[in-house]
Amino acid sequence: MSFDQSAAADLTLTLSDAGVRIVHEIPGRLRARIAVLGLASLDTNHLAAQFRTIPGVRTVRINADAISVAITHDGTVATRARILSRLSGLRREQLRFRHPDEAAEPSFLPTAGRIALIAGYRLLPRSLVRAIVLAAISPRVLRGLRSLLTEGVTVELLDALAVSLGALRGQFRTAVTTDLMMGLGEYLEETTIRHSSSLLLDLLVPNPETAWIESEGGAVEVPFARVRQGDLVVVNAGEMVPVDGIVRGGSALVNQASITGESVPVSREPGDSIIAGSLIESGNVRIEARKVGDETTTAQIAQLIRESLEQRSDTERLAEKHADRQVYMTLGLGAAALLATRDLRRLSSVFLVDYACPIKLSAPVAVRATMSETVARGILIKGGPSIEKLAEADTFVFDKTGTLTRGTLSVTEVQSLAPEDWPQLRLLALAGSLEEHSQHPIARAVVDAANLQGWRHLPHGDVIFDVGYGLRASVEGNDVLIGSRHFLEGVEGVDFDGHSATVERMVAEGKMLLYIAVAGKPVGLIGLRDELRPDAHETVRRLRGAGVRSMVMLSGDRSVRAEAFGRELGFDEIHAELRPEDKLRILRDLQAAGRKVAFIGDGANDAPALAAADVGISMSQGADIARAAADVTLMDDRIGAVADAREACDQAMRIISSNNAAALGINSALFVAASAGLLAPVVAAMMHNGSTVALLVSAIYRSGLNPPAVHRT
């Protein structure tokens, strides 16, 4: 698009009344100063998340120190107008402020002050320099003393000793430079850790401020908190869906990427479900609200993400304990260097190199980065412990229906036993004409298949149902029976023995059979199967490639059908004709045998197994109780997400392991160099902190992370 500089200037004057000033703009990017960013304790992450909900926005970066925000977008006039409207309309009640006990954003100002002190070091009187340096390093020294008194020997004590040694030797410039290097390293480390957490928090979709509710006089805008279950909510193009509900009017193309990770928009028509947080790309809909407020999908995901940030895995806890033990080793090496050389400079250099920081920080950064990467792909992992357990699982147990299959029947074969009188299409039309009067899943599958074939309805008499067996009706003066073999043979006396080979073949292929007879004679068989998910085979292959030793399938189906499914997918164990309580028993037997079990299910009766497994995985369409009991919830309705989750967790554990090895190697080399007097304190601090930050950044990007654009739009 062409960029109108004069229009931008006019709009800058208008925005100034709202405390907003555009300081720089190019097509697709603008930077503005906003007065409210100067408010104390402002939660800038929450504000940035609000800006990201603007359709067309790609990235948002807030610099509270400079009270400015930089926004990149798709470059369209409409998006730019929406951004400027949101900036100028920003109200205090939309802002969130941190509680006193919440950690503030890391500030670069102390580091900038130390840089200025070093730059003007020779211009100031020595007495003044000494006073300023002592004031500058005193927070670190006091923090070290406080740590010694309350927590024992920690990294903070090493840092305090390192800067204190420089000051005691009268080398104040070295002391403040060393403090600068450590402060800069801490700033970068804290920023990196917050970035790994914000990758998750950025995925939270804030609730809209208002919603449009249909009333007798037309649509009325009300505060979001006043939306109630049963309200008809009107949502237009470019707006976010505020509730979970059912479309009752209109049609729209809906982007659900921020919730399910699926980047392809889906159409929504009357009768379809729709979830909060979805974006209406085109069209408009009227939605009957079923879940509002904290009950919506978006709110539940937000709560899960917040809780997951607080959960720490055994790997993280062990890393922290191991890191704390390394402090004693550093003190020992420093003491040895001092005894051998009597050189306080070397001692200061040794104290500036420690194993604790990279080991302690690498694990949580890798965990948060992995959680963010999986959320972006429609997979919610409930914290570090679940990542660790999923990576360790050696046995994956699948409940067949709703996981390996879609849980809906479809006709896979129509077999005519009297082709001259009843060819396949006419046979299917006959079944569809009678089954359309039933709401049974088998009946719906038959009618759907007939519709696909463009069937012609056959006139018939009243349809009589024998519940659990089948149906009967009169067609063209003949009695027609459709149902189970027991109904047709055992109750009605129709003989199918002459077609045993066909029946056995279809059953062996895992098909459920519908038997059809006309005038007391067998005329056809319809084979139905619970539709296998298209990515089921690939999922099994990927899981085996990820080191899963055993694949187990559980099913309530008859053994013949279950065995056919299991053999087709290559499962090691197949358990059929199970009752709900049998699933839990089988899981416990596997665990008693030393297996580490991941269970994948979706039904309410799967909740006990999901909770008892080492790690439970719930499908996207699963019952609420199943999703609550699971350690991992798939928001995208595809079984391949199970393999995605396992591979991501494996990668997280590899990152933690390799980073720990790299930290040990790098810092061991730095220890040797510092002990040998080859590293000045400033250089030691710079190399140690630089390598730590490099490892943390590596953990983020090796996790596959660059937050996807779909979550920033």
C-alpha cells in the first residue's frame, strides 16, 4: 500500500489528546509513546496481549522504561486504523497492575548507570568515585550477606565476594566493571527466562471488553461480565467470539488457530459449535451462549497455562540442587587458587565463574519453551512434570473409539446377495429409506452413505422398530427386515448360512454387519466401521521411532473386530470386549510389570485410567472429566498430536541434558583459565554470563520456538 505521511501527521495531533504520540512509522510497523506506560506497577504483558488481539497485528513489544510500544502488522489501512483506535481509546480500567509481591520487569537503568560511571571514571574526583562505586556495589554485597544468613552458601555469596575483593584491593573501576558484567548478565538471563514464560503467556487470549447481545430492540452492547448462558451473542467479521456456544443464525469463516493450533479457517453454520477466542474472518453469526466467563474454553486454557508455569519437574528440582552443590566446589577451587598463588585477582576471577546459573536456569527455560511450542500446535501440557513423564513413557495405551477412530460409524461396503433384484445402489436406497426414521448411529451412517450415492427414496409402509435388534416394514408388498444376525436368523428365521464365507470375510476385516432380508430371503449385507483416523498409521510409526517399546489397544468391541483394527495398525497387545473398569485393571497390570504408561482416551469412563496412568492424554472432543484428569490435553482433533507431544518432550529432555554438559565443559575451561591467571575478573564475568545467556537462548530456539504468527494476530 502507499503510505500517507501527511495523514500520519494529522492523526498524530489527534492522538496527542489521548496521551499517545507516534514517534516513528514505516509501512507495516509503528512505534508510539503512551503516557499510561509510565504508571507504576503496570502489567505490560497483559497490555501487550490486548494489543495482540487486534486483527492483523503480528508482534507487540513494550518498553516501559521508554514508555513506548512497537507494533508490527500486515500493512493494511484497516489494521493501522484499528491499532490507532485502540491506542487512542485505551482506558485505565482496561489496565492490569501487578500486586506488590509480583516480580517487576527487569530494568536496564541500573546497568546504564554503571556504564555512565565507567565512562566518566577519570573525570570525577577519586573520593567521589570511591563513594559512588561502594554505593553501586553495595546492593550485591548486601544480597550476598542476606543470602548467607537465610539460605546458606549460594551463588549470591560468590558474586558478593568477587566484587568485594576488587574494592578491597582499591581497584574500584575493576569492581564496578565486574558488577556491571554480572548485572548485564543477570538482566539478559532474566529477560530470556521471562521471554520463555511470555511465549506461553502471549498465547492467552484476553476476554473482550464488551459483547453484543440480541434483544427485542436489536443488538445491544453490554460489558463482557454481563453475558449470561442462553444469551444470543452477535459477532461480526473481524471480531473475537466471546463465548462457547452453538451457532443459531448466520454463517462465517472462523479462525480457531489461537485455541486449537489449526491455521486453516473453518466454516460455521447454524447448529455448529463455536468456541471462545475464535476470530470471525468473514461473515457474521448469532451464537447461543453455552459457556461464559471462566467456563469458556479460552478461560480454561488460560488457567491451565498459569498453573503449568508453577509446576516444576523432578529434572528442574534436581538441577537446582545440583547447581547449589556446585557453589561449594567453586569456593574450594577459589581457596586452592589463593593458597597456591596468594593472588586475590585470581580468586576474584574464580568466584565469577560458577556452574550454578546455567544448570539452574536451563531446565525451566527449556520446559517453558517446549510448553509454548506445543500449545502453538494445539497441545496443552500441564507443566514440567508432564513433559518429563511423557518423555519417559515406554508403553502407549490407546482406547480405540474416539482416539484411533473418530467415534462415528461409516458404511465401508454394500454387499448384494441377490444382485439381479437388488443391485448395490438399490439395496442401499432400500436401507436408507427405512433407516432415515431412526436416530441410531448405525441408521445415520446408512442414510449418509445413501445420500452420497444420490439415492432415490423407496415408498414403504409403517416402520416398526424392535429396539436393540432391527426394524421391519413393507416395501412393494414384501416384508423387509433390517438388523442384526440374531434378529433375522434367531427371531425371524432367515437363513444366511449360504453366505458364511462373505460374512466371515467382512467380520475378519473388522466390520460391523447390518443384515437385510426381503420376503424371508437374504438379499444383502452392509458393512460399517468406526472410521480410522487418517493419521493413525503414521502416529504409530512416529511413536515407535521415538523409542516407545510397546503399543497397546483397548476396546469394548468384539474380539474379531478389535483384532482386525489392532493388526492393521501393528499394535503389540489388543484387549477387546472390555468393560470400563477393565481399562484401569490393565493399566495397573502394565505398571506392576515395570512399564511407564501413557494412556490416551476421551470418554467420561476413561477418567480413572487417565488419572492412574503415568501420563494421561485426553483427546480434544473428550468429556470434561476426562480432560480434567489428563496431564496432556489435545485441542486439535488429530491423533498425530500424540506423536507431536512425545517428540517435543524428548527434545526438551535432550536440550536440558546437552546444555548441562555444555555448561560443565565451558565453565570447567573457564575455571582452569581463571585459576591460571589467564582471565581478568571482568573477562571472566563477561565470558561466564555470555555463555549462560547463549545456552538459554539456545534452549528456546532448539525447542522449535518462534511463537507462531497465528497467535500474534
